Amino acid sequence: MDRLAIRSVPPAGPATLELALDGELDVLNVGKLSDTVAAALAAGRRHLFIDLTGVTWCDAGSLYTLLGMRHAALHAGGGLALTGASDCVHATLDRVRLRGLLPFVERGRRPGGTG
């Protein structure tokens, strides 16, 4: 059974990828998200926005993987930002002190096309 659903949100532009995640984000399934992001970067979609509002469980390793995805997007001339997060994601961000390294942006507001 797949415990993580990844939905693509209609993008704001051709270089943008917006994803909404539902379910558990952990070491067992973060690879699915990594593959999605890697394919998007390879296709030239370098501005990434990820909504974690529907995430019901999140481990620290998954957040570090998101940080790695952010670095890859920055290297490609774009960025990665979160557009929302559930309480468990906020708690894990605080516990591992990554809140300042994984930026949040408001929905519908994309500063300069970067993340």
C-alpha cells in the first residue's frame, strides 16, 4: 500500500512545479518525491513549491531530503519553498532546526519566480 500521495497542482508557468503531498513522508517513500523532483528539474522546471499540509507523519530524514532538493533547485537556477505544512511537519522542522533553511511562501505569491 502506498502511504504517500503526490498531486501535481496546475503550474504558474513552464519552469514551475507545484506539488501537494498527502500521507506519510518518511524514509520508506521519500524516494518517490525525490524521483518526481529530479524529473522536473531535468525537464527545466526549476521553481518548486511543495504543500505539506496533508502530511500526517514526517521524519527528520525526509526534511533533510527536501533540503537537498532545494540545493539542487538552487544549483539549477531556481529554488524550493514550502507553501504549507501540517502540525507534525512544523514539529519536526523545529526539532531538527531546519525551519530557516526550508522557506515558506504564501499560496498564490511567488516572489520573482524563485523559491
